[in-house]
Amino acid sequence: MIYLDYAATCPIDEDALLAYIEISKNYFANTNSLHDIGGDAQHILENCRKQLASILGAQKEGLYFTSGGSESNFLAIHALLSSLPSSKNHIITAMGEHSSIHSTMKILEQKGYEITYLPYTATGAIDLAVLESSIQVNTAIVSIQHVNSETGAIQPIEEISFICRKYQLLFHSDLVQSFGKLPIPDLSTMVDGFSLSSHKFYGPKGVGACYIHPRLNGKSFYPHTTHENGFRPGTVNTPGIVAMVIAANKANQLISEESTHYNKLRQLFLEKIKNYPSLSVIENEAQLPSIIALRIKQTEGQWVLLESNRRGFAISTGSACQVGQQAPSKTMKALGYSDEEAKELVRISFGRNTSPIEVEQFAASLQDIAKNIHQTN
């Protein structure tokens, strides 16, 4: 089986895995325990916090370890809101955000918050003029992901930050798909909160990070908890955090090299399929090269996924599958596609171990799938 679904999850890096095993064996104590073994684990934890903050260009006092990107998104939004007066009850986000943001917004709507969902332009980005015109006197937060997980479109994070600063709004960004793939300089000056997930950059699953700028007087969603300075409950996953920081450091060092690798694979794939008009690639003005979103016209993405799987290729649809049917991709809907077109989306995503021959093999297989559909129709 050839794996082309790295935007969903990555295998753990070998160095990160060895560190995970070592810490699990020798530093397994609860970091809140008062005995020496607990103190050793706490020392390791704080050293990891310092290292990751340095990689991110953030302040370690605002960095909290979590179970992953989804929890980080949920906790970040609530923490940022808690630092503001209750009269600030309007949030601006995008239609194509990750499901963890959408579910958080649904909860907040039930609590009386007003949510504005911005569509995407044809370039794949939000319209900055529409963002600015959506701001109200009661607007509290803007939450826009840096890289879209379905199409790889890159949002103009610096320009969004400028608008938020202009109107004194808090800015949260989901960096799950961008960290370790794109350089993000001066991050702590651009956002008030962000979210990371370890397994997207070759760390272990079940661990992530959330940042809330220390200047904000945010409150924990969970009262009376002591772990992570009261930010979240539960025994801290010290082995996972150590492994995540090792993976983060390596990913950050390899950004330039891997970007070159992904651009070559992307151009190879696009060249191989360019003569098949039924294959429609979703191109964006600014795009992560490792993610390719496309459609076989008039064919549900779920069927293409299953047929690709039968042929030995692991890819994904643009959205989660439900029992017996595929829901329309939120991102495709945000781009203006119909429900039927949005269900046609499939996503291919490359990793550091993806080879040109694997890309050529998949391109040939996809062409064959499209050809067979065309002949049948």
C-alpha cells in the first residue's frame, strides 16, 4: 500500500519514537508529584516547553500542552473569550475551518454568541475587505486557520493580524497543517492564540500544544484544575511531549529541503494528469505544495477513495464520511461549489518519504479510474 494521506497523519519520526520509549521507561512519574521522580519529570516538561516556545518564537509562559489540535482549538477559543467582557459576543471565522472550530462555534452559538462565517474567494483565501466589513462593535475574536487541511490554501496571516490589531480584536489561528511545513516568523507578534498537533509533523498522536499570549488574563475552561498551570486537567503526557518537541525541531530544520521535495512531486503529478479534462485540480494563489485537492467530475470522492484503496493507494476525501454517504466538503462549499461538486473532492498529500515513482504510479492509476468512468458513462 502506497500512503498518500500525510495531511491526515504522519508516521512517527524514528528519533522521536526512541525518545518516547526512553522517557516512558525512566521518567514516567506524574509531573505534579512532589517526590524526586516527579520532580525529574517536571524538569523535563519545562525544558520541553522552553524549547518549543523558542522554535515558535513564543513566550513559554503562554504555551500549554494538550492532547492535540482539536482540544487546543476548543480551549484556545474559550480562553481568549474569557479574557474579554461578556458584551464582546461576536466571532468571525471561515466556512472552511476544521471541524473542531465549527463544533466549538456551534456550542458558542447555543450560549448566545453570534458567529460570522466568511467564504473563500476563487484564490482560496478569505477576502480581507469582507473580513474588515464584518467587524462589529461587539466583535471579540477572529479565528482563521493558516493552511486549509482540504486544499492546502494558505491564508494571509500577516494581513489578517494587521486588521485585528487595527480594530483591537484577538486573533486565533489553527496552525495544525502549517507548522513544520512553512516558516512562521514573529508568530507571537501576529497572533494571540494558536493550536498545534504533534502527529501532523511526525510526532506521536495524542499530544499537541496551545498558545495563549501571557498578557491576556484568560481563565481555564476547567475550574479547580492544577495541571498545565490550571489550563487543562489530566496527567501530563511527558513522553509524548518530549517526542513532539524532537519532531518539531527536526521538522522546523527541514522546512526548506522538504518544500523543494514537495514542489517537485507536485509538478510531477500535475504534469502526468494534465491531459485528462475530467480531472480537475483545485488550485489556489498561495498553496502548500504537499497537498493536492482534485475532483473527478460527476464522481463522488468516496468512491474514488475506495477504488484507489483497492488499487493499493491510501488517499482521503475532503471531509469525513458518514454511514453510506459522503458529506459535502466545507472548504468546497466555501469556494462556491455546489453540494454535488463538493462531494467529489479527494485529497492527496505527500510526506517526506513519498517518492517520484509512487507519485507516477498513483497518477497512472487515477487516470485509469477516470478513463473507466468516462467509458462507462
